[in-house]
Amino acid sequence: MTLPIETPAVLVDIDVARRNIRLFQDYADRHGIRVRPHIKTHKLPQMAELQLDAGAIGITCQKVTEAEAMVDGSGRITDVLITYNILGEAKLARLARLNERVSLSVVADNAAVIDGLAAHFARAPRPLTVLAECNTGADRCGVATPVEAAALARRIAGAAGLRFGGLMTYPPAGGTDRVQAFMSEAKRLIEADGIEVPTITSGGTPDMMQAAEAPVATEHRPGTYIYNDRSLVARGVATWDECALTVLATVVSVPSENRAIIDAGSKVLTSDLLGLSGYGHVLGRDDIRIDQLSEEHGRLVSDGPIGLAVGEQLRIVPNHACVVTNMVDAVHIIEGGKPKGQWPIVARGRVL
Amino acid sequence: MTLPIETPAVLVDIDVARRNIRLFQDYADRHGIRVRPHIKTHKLPQMAELQLDAGAIGITCQKVTEAEAMVDGSGRITDVLITYNILGEAKLARLARLNERVSLSVVADNAAVIDGLAAHFARAPRPLTVLAECNTGADRCGVATPVEAAALARRIAGAAGLRFGGLMTYPPAGGTDRVQAFMSEAKRLIEADGIEVPTITSGGTPDMMQAAEAPVATEHRPGTYIYNDRSLVARGVATWDECALTVLATVVSVPSENRAIIDAGSKVLTSDLLGLSGYGHVLGRDDIRIDQLSEEHGRLVSDGPIGLAVGEQLRIVPNHACVVTNMVDAVHIIEGGKPKGQWPIVARGRVL
């Protein structure tokens, strides 16, 4: 079926997105886990509202300007966690303004960040809530041991202008056991210091349906689950029917029997591989590989005759949905199989 | 030296960019090659004007909306080649409007595209110039043989509303000999049909200093040469001092002795590898590898102690400059080593 949409375009099937939201919210409700979706996947206030309507307690953002765009875009977003070490006067000033508008939390994994926050918020009208970030195996940010987490908790709790909000981690896939072990010990140490641990927040879509196996965690922050993508299908976590986001592309050249070129390249699909081979899945054509991207061209190859014609539309599930929504200014919403207009991606490109 | 710029940010040293423009223009002038830079690298009317001032005859764009943004942004851009198969009524209408404003050419590598252009431009006030795209080994778009190129030339020349503009190719690195062989034979065949071949245009920064070794080509379309990047340094085509574009990032965490995290991830540096290992080069720190990116975090690792402090600024040469300018809304211009303000990247994200 040819859609009356100029290509390349990013489509979101809102019926599928609603079902995806519901699926995890129901699981979390059954297990008493609070849901705080990461908006990096959609970057849309409207999608955050669907998540809040389903029962989410607030949202997660990665950067201050992303949080600003989301709060500006919806009067119903009133609780925001920014899972990032925030540094520098410009960002601290933005943060203080945002802290006047919503219930705001940030994280810190080192003393320099805590001291910067403390110096700024000591003179602010409202204290800032700060969680200690813990490394449970992803080896990105986060303190390496529960003892260090407890030291951060003491530093936060002892700072004028700051309030200790609990513990945060972004575990690697398969890291649920480590979350349970690390967080239980850290909580014990912090409570032994007489400090409360209001929230323990963990994240990730791949393990979300095992979140209850780390019962110490009170909150989960899935992002990609709303749209799903080829990486999650490859992990067995989602099916193609559960992929809400697709890239609509047009065949612009069929220069040889087993090669076709589409008008979507790395400026839409991105070069993210996430451990996969190729740059996306052409729906209905398991025999085709997207083996090469340049900025505006995607190359499709097949072992046998590719059987595509110039002008034909294809729908592609990208490897990684979150990065695709950062590449375009708007998504086309599909409802009941029909285009329902475009939503501007207001939190796109907010890297500050 | 700490720059008074909020990070992450994309910086362009305009002194270096001017030298890079001059270097290739001088080579091309010595060899009688016309220069038509591809603007995909900078996406900035101001940079195109520097290229025109140096002697470029016009610009190359990849998409129609990119060309629109460039022409809207500078009254001095009057000659545009769009090296793309253009299809569909919406794009053809845009193309026809642009053809009223500037000297415009496009390419085609198949009959369906030519027939679409011909049907639209048969009723337009001005004919559209169309070049035949040839595959000289990159195996992306382009006809496979000089005989097929000659057939396209006849089809274009015979269409009311179209004018045959010549031949176009984007060769693979090291493909100069193939350009010479393919284009010489195609030109011979087309001229034998009584059709003139006004332009033969080839492209690419990696081989640009060997462009004269394909003397059949009249024009070269380098893109990346204005900024250079890590991929070109790796090929021995540029030095770090010749890299005009850098990403300014701040260390936000040093969670272990040999690991640091910066505030630039794939939303700035992108996941483009271009055959390299790692995601960029930290200037002055050959011992550091950027071994992993998530959207907002870059992970730096070293064999020995990494010796970085939270809050420290780093400058990174990305693997691929062109894709980085697509990730941010503006670049910070550096002149004489000092920030001189921001230029909005008006042709960013123009994928239609």
C-alpha cells in the first residue's frame, strides 16, 4: 500500500505504541513497580502524556534542555528525573529554573558534581533532589561499590540545598541479579547511616519483564519499549508487529538485479548497529539486507533477484528507534492504518 | 584552554576551513578542473560563499530541500547540481520552482526517473538539465556500463523539457583510473550519437589530489575537504592541524582509573565508523580510545591512568565530519583561536 507521505519519513503507529505502553504498565502494576519512562525514544510530550495516562509516575530525561522541551510541551508533566551528571553554571541555572516548575531530580556519581549542585542550590528557594548513580555492570557512569554509593549519599544528605533521593542505575542487559545485589547492600549501608532511601530506580527495555526479579528496585525506566526496534526483535523481546516506529522510504534506483537503492540513508536510519549486521529490516522482505548506508542512500541487496521497482515504497524497522527520532523534525502519526498528521519532535537535538 | 562555550558543541575553525578550501582550489585551478563542492559537509550558505569566493563554480546538494535551504540562505548561490534521482510529484514541484531561481541540474540513472522528470518539465517554462549517473565501482547508484549511459543520454536528450547535461559519478576511493576509462568510453558513444557532453563530474575528497589523473572529468565535487576528519587523517589525506571541525565536550565522570565519560555521545559524534575502530580522536591524547557511545555519553578508555578530571574540556575530531553537522542546530565559529558566535546550520536535516 502506498502512503500519501513524502519520503523518507518516520512513521509511528500510535495503536501499536498504546499497546506497548499498556503491556509494561500492566506488568509493573502487578508487581508494585513504579514506571518512569525515558523520553529519549519518542522526545514527544504527547507520547509522555499517553504514558502518564497509563499510570507512569513521571518521566526520565537525559539532558536539561530535553527536560525543558518536554515540560514546555505539556502542562501535565510534573515529575522529571534527569539521569545525568550536571556540571557548569549555564546548566545549573537552567536546572534551578526547572526546579521551580516541576518536581525535579538529578543524579550524581562523584563529589565534584555534588559540590557543584550544592554550591548552586544552597542559595535557591527549593532544594534539589539528587540520587547516587551506581555501576551495576554497564561500565559507563556510576560508582563501583555500595560503599562508594553510601559515601555519595552522605555527601548529598549533608549538603545545604540538596535532598538525597535514593539510588539509580542503568544495568546492562541480563544485569537484574547484579541490580538486586548492589542495591540491597547500598541501601543497607545508607540506612545504617540514618539516611532514608526513598527511591531505587533501574532501567532498560530488554530486561523490563524481569524487573520484579530485583525487588529492591522501586521504579523502572524503560525507553525503547514504546516503539520497539530491530535490536529488540533480535533479542526476542518484541515481534515485528510490536514495532510502532518504521521508516517509510522509496526505491530510487534498481541498478542491478540484486541491488536497490532507497532514499533513506544514515541521516534517517543512523549508523547504529547495536551488535547487528545491516541497518534495518525491510518489513515483509526477510530476504533483503540493508548492507550499506551513506547519508542519503540506503543500499538493499538480496541473494536472488530483488524484485523491486523504482518508485515503490518500503517500510523499514530501524536497528535503534531512539536515535531515529533524533534525525527528523517531525513524525507522521498512523492511526487505524491511516496517516493522522505530523507531530513535531520538540525534544529532538537537545544535547545541552 | 577552557572555551566559554556550553558543551557538547560543534566548533569550526574558520581559518583552517579557509586554508582547506584554498588548497584544493589551487590544485584544481592548476589542472583546469572546475570545483563544485558538496555542501553536505557544512550545510551552511556562509561556507558555500567562501568556496565560491575561492573560485568554485557552484554547489552540489543531495536532496531538493537541502538545495532550497542553501539557495534561500545566500543570494550568491546561482548554480546547483543535485546528485540524486528525484521522484514523486511533491519533489518535482519543488524542483520546478527551484529551476526558476537558479541554474539547476539533477542526475538520473534509470528510465523511470527520466520519464518522471520529462512528464513534469514538458509543461515547465524552463528546461531542466539532467546528467546520467554512472557506477564506477562504488556500487551504489549509477548505470553499470558506458553503453547504458549512452542510452540514458539519448533518452534525456530526446525528452521535451529536459536538456542533457553530461555524466556524473561518485567513485570509490582509488577509483580514478576507472573514472577515466568509463567516462572516456561513454563520452565517445554519446558523441557518436551526435549529443554533446558538456560536463563530466566526479567526486570525493580522498582522491581529490589525483583528480587530474582522470583528465576526461571536467569537474570535481569534494565535500569533506573543507573540514576534514579522522577518516581522512587515517587515510593519510589530512593532518590533525587540517581538521577544521571538532567536538567540544566536557568530562562528566571519571568512574575508574582508566575510564572517563564525556557529555558527547552518538547524538553529536554519531555512530559512523567508516572502517575505523572507536568514535573519534581526542586531540593531544593519542593514548585515549573512545570505545563506546550511547546517545548522550561517550566512554573514553586508556591503558594507563587516564588522568582526566570532572569538568575538564576536550576537543575531539570525529570519524566523519559531514554527519556531525547534521546533529546540531548551529556550529560555533572559531577565528584566531577565539569564539566568534554561532551559525545556524540551515540545511541540517533536509532529507526530502
